[in-house]
Amino acid sequence: MGWAVLIGLVAALGAALGGVALRRVDRREQHQTLRARHKAERTGAAAAELQHPVVDLTRCLGCGTCVRACPEEGVLDLLHGQAVVVRGSGCVGTAACARECPTGAITVTLTDLATRRDVPVLDEGLEAVGQRGLFLAGEVTAHALVKTAVDHGVLVARTVAERVGGERAPNALDLVIVGAGPGGLACALEARRLGLDFALLERESDVGGTVARYPRRKLVATQPIDLPLHGRLPQRTYLKEELIELWQSLARDHELPVECGVTFEGVERSADGLFEVRTSKGPRRARNVCLAIGRRGLPNRLGVPGEDRPWVAYSLLDADAWEGRRILVVGGGDSAVEAALGLTARGANDVTLSYRRAELFRLKPSNERRIAAAIAEGRVRALFESQVLAIDEGQVRLSVGADGAREELVLPTDAVFVMVGGTPPIAQLEAAGVSFDPALRPAAAALGEQGTGLVKALAAGFVIALLGLAFALWHRDYYTLPAGLRAAHTKHDELRPGLGLGLWLGVGSIALVLANLLYILRRSPRFPLRLGSLAGWMTLHVATGVLALLAALLHGGMQPRDTVGGHAFWALAALFATGAIGRYLYAYVPRAANGRELELAELRGRLTRVAEGFDRVHPRLAALVRDEVGGLVERRQWKASLPARLLALVGAETGLRRLLRQVRHEGLVAGLASDQIDEVTGLARSAHRAALATAHIDDLRGLMESWRWLHRWAAVLLLALIAIHVVYALAYGAHLFDGGLT
């Protein structure tokens, strides 16, 4: 007994110590995620430009599969045990998160379609509404992926081929494709395969579109892509040069009618119903037109003297071609930062980055880290809150500093790269007849909460259990007998655990358990099992769990006993119970914590706005509200221990009361009205309580995490007991173990 107590004490204390340590790591990671989200909200990076993920917290289980699946760093993370969008601007629309979510809790959609006037109104076939025969494809539709552009181009060519039907119009092409990027090239390849009479027009000197303007050796991440007349691309990631070389070879091998160096000027419908495509090298007449012209349009200009000089560029294709220069990069987005970093790669250039804001805006996390390191090491000089005034030979004049304290700076410069975005070709498209009116756009389906799916799951489980009950009742004359009397029954050889159907129920139960555990392999990024969707595997996981339990119960003759097989049955029952709790009950607590987090964020925002209102008139009061009250809320939620939060929850709010008395005193000294003081103290008290509530709900979530560990260890125990049970049965004969799982 003494040894058992000692070993039990060591095990219990070790488990408690490990749990506390893991909990601290978990809280630290959550705090970092929340800070990243607050920073993204402050800089505007939280909002998506085009596509973005929407998380249904009623379905999210916090498995983290979506975070691992996302190809872009920092877009999604886990907070309070559920997935949240941290940096929506980084979403590129691959929808890998939605495909890999096992519960269908994520949807990737375009943002603000009800109000946006920069997204064209198209039907499902990518045809401009009200302009039959005028199609758009690729990035110009507000979808940025290479795969999406390819799919668009193929769809347009097939639609045109169906309409043409082999008939030719005199003096007119079946199709004119404008833009030889991925969408235009895919459209041309499919048009060639279908035998259309078409032309492919490209503004640049060769094919490639937007990808051709990427910096040298930039990685282009893609999904699996099927190109017409070529097949599936074997890789998922290519260097820019590799993709361009592939596209050039396809255009050459299939003799695509590419006309490079042709600038698209507009398109209009003639009196005979055909389209006339106006270009820098004359018009083209066509029955159908596909505009795959990209979204960037013309690069934005600074509107300052000297920006037309030959040493001013609006893109950087090859950083290695620039050495020993004094270079100014204007802009603060990813393109500008990547250009500045590329120009410093060999350390032979003097690079300055000019940006009009006080800090860099909406950067990818990897670029943010790299540029911060480059600035700290002196490889890049950063001029924040600066604007270019004029570009002269050998120098650039800038205005630097905050409003009211600006000064002029003359910067010696050999070359200037202006990377401040581009203007979408909206006016050109509108002139062609493409509408951007949100009123013409079909109303998007509301992405409301779908619920946990508990009703459907319970209904499916009920049906399966009912079938098991019906089988047991059909054979009740056997299953209701005591174990000692069953050997004389006529159904014994059929239903006994060691022979006939009873044996096959046991085998089937083991097979169902193994199939159930395949879900873990499918979900893990360490294993190559990628067959089918994870949502389908989750459904299989639940269904096989219920069926395995019923099969095991019937295999054991409805009487599990104190044997290895019986213990295996109870381990399977524990696995089923903990899985059900984890699937349906655990999801509520993280959702409650994230709901409280939103409430707390709103209260923090109101406190910040109040402090900003006091900044100039009552700076001391502003500091109290912003720093002291905010700091207390921060400590209560993230830095206080569980006992300290418990004490604060039941009324020991000494620190808050003392701080609020100080706020009230400073407010009276500053001459504030009592209602203004009450507003500040009320907000502070509400934020303090919300922080405590959020922390306590998250503590509860941490305790409920033990269900997941219990679920996993129950699976390990189950496999061990099944293995022992099978070995015994094979070694000593099934007739010695007629109890089966009994």
C-alpha cells in the first residue's frame, strides 16, 4: 500500500506540475495571438482586401488544422481554443483552411460585396451582366490565385465553344483574349483544343501577365493545376522563371496566336452585334471577348516633378542588376519592402525606404520581421512620415516628420523605385459595358452560425443505436439468457463471441476502431494520407465510433464482464463518451470566451477613445485611463494567477477601487463634469469585470482540455487491450474465451 500511495502521489504531483506548465505556455501563446490581432486592427491589416475566411465558432473545435493548412503566415491562429482571423489582409483565397476543416466551420468569401464598387458584376459563367459575349477572367474578377485564373480561362473558352457550335462569322474571330497571364493563356489553350478561331493580345513583350512582373526568383505558390493540352502541373510551388518558361513553351508548342506589344484601348459593340476590340495596332472584330487584364492596371504615380525621369521605375524585376547605387524605394507595402530587401541582398547598395505613415502597414509577418532586422542592422534606412516633393538628377527632396513639425530633407539618390500600388482598370471596364453597381449583384448568402450539428449527429446516432436495439430484440431469446445457459441454445454457435456472426462482430468492431483512428493520420501534417476531405473523415470518425461500440457490445453477447475483452469494451465506451464530450460540449466554452473577448475589445476601444479626448487638455488623466486602467485590465486577464482572479471575482477589487478613486480625484481637479467621470469609471469597471470573466472562462476551457487527453489515452488503452485480447484468442483458442469482450 505504501508503494502505491508514494507512486500515486508522485504521479499526481507530476501531472499537476505538467498541467500548470502547459497552461502557462498556452496562455502565453494566446496572449501573443491577441496582441497580434490588436496590432492588425490598429494598422488595418485585420480587414481583408478581397477574399477572407469567416469562422463559425459554433462549429469550430480548435483542432488547429486550418492554421496549419493556411499557406500564409499569421492569417489564422487559435485563441481560447478556437480558430480566429488575426490578419485578414494576408488571405490569398486558396481556401485550404475551408477544405481541411473537419467540421465545415470556415468559409472563404469575398468581403463587403453589398457595398463594394471595385468588384465587377458577373454571372456564374463570368459574363458581364447585360453584355452577352463579354467575359472576364483571373485577377480582374477579384480572385487572385493562379489556379482560379486558369479555371476561369477554361470556363470562358468552353462557354464560347458551346455558343459558336462550329459556325464561323464572316470577317470576325470567335474569341479575342486580352491578356496573356495565367487566365488568358489557359483560355487560349482550351480554345485551341476546342478548335476556336481566336487571337491572344498581350501588352508586354512576352507572355506571363502579372507573374512576369514579379521580382526575379520570386516563389509562386499554387494549388494543383490542370492546364489544357498539358495536364496537371507536377509541383505546387514554382519560381517565377519556371512558370514563365513553362507558359512560353506551351504557347510555342501549340502555336498559340499570341500578339505581344499590343496595348488594349477598349472594346465596344458594333451595330451588327459583334465586338470591336480597339488596340494600339488596330481593331479586332470578334463574336466574344475575354478580358484577362489583371487588377493592378496602371501603377500609381506620386504626382511630383521629376517622376518621369529615366532613373525612376515602378517595378523591380532583377535586384541583382543594381549594384553600388544609392537607391530610394517609395512605399510601405509588401512589394516595396521586398524590393528594398532584394536591393540590399548583396550589401552593395545604399537603400532608403520612404513611407508616408508612422509605421509599416499590412505587411506579411515574414516581411515585417525581415525589414525590422534590416533596419536594426543598418542595411536599410527607414524614413517614416515622409513624402517625396521632387525628383532631381542625383537627389530627391522629401518632407519628413509629423504634421506641424515637418522639415525638408535632400537625399542623394541614383535611382528611385515607386511602389505605391496601382489603379484598377475600373473606368476602362465600365466603358466596355462592365457594371460595378452592387445593386445588380445577387445578394450573398448570409454566413450566420450553423450550430454544432448536434441534432443531425444525434439523429444519425439514434438511428444506428435503434438498429442495434432491433437486432438485440430479434435475438432476445438468446441475449436475455444467463451466460451459463446459453451453450444449450440453438443460436449459440451463431452468436457466441468465438464463432459465427458473434466472431465477425468482434472482427468488425476492431476494423471499425482502426478505421476510426485513420482520421488522426489524415489530420496530422506528418503523414502523407490526403485521400478525401477532412470533413468527410470527421463524419467517418463519428460513425465508426458509434458502430464499433455497438458491434463490440453484440460481440460480447450484451454481457461485458471482468476480462481483458470486457475491459477493452469499457475502454471503447470511455473513448466514445470523451469523444462526444469533446465534439459537442467542449465547443461551447471557447465560443463563450471569444464572445467575451469581443466585448472586452469594444470596452478597450471606448477607453482608448476617451483617453485620446483627454490627451491635450488633461494629459495626466489621459495617462491614468490609458496606461493604469488598461494595465490593470491586462494584468487581470493574462498575468494574474488563478487564486488572484478568484479573489478579485468575489469582491477583493482593492486595486481597481484605489485606481478609480484616483481617476475620480484627477477628474474633479481637471474640472470634469460628474457624468464624464462616471463614464470613465463605469467603462473601467466594465472592462475589469470583462477581463476577469474572459480569464475565468478560459481557465474552465483549460480544465476541459483534459477531456482531449483522456480521449487520446483511452484510445491508447483500447488498442493495448484489443491487442492482448486478440493474442490470447489466437494463442489459446477462441473456445477458451467464449466471453469475447466479456
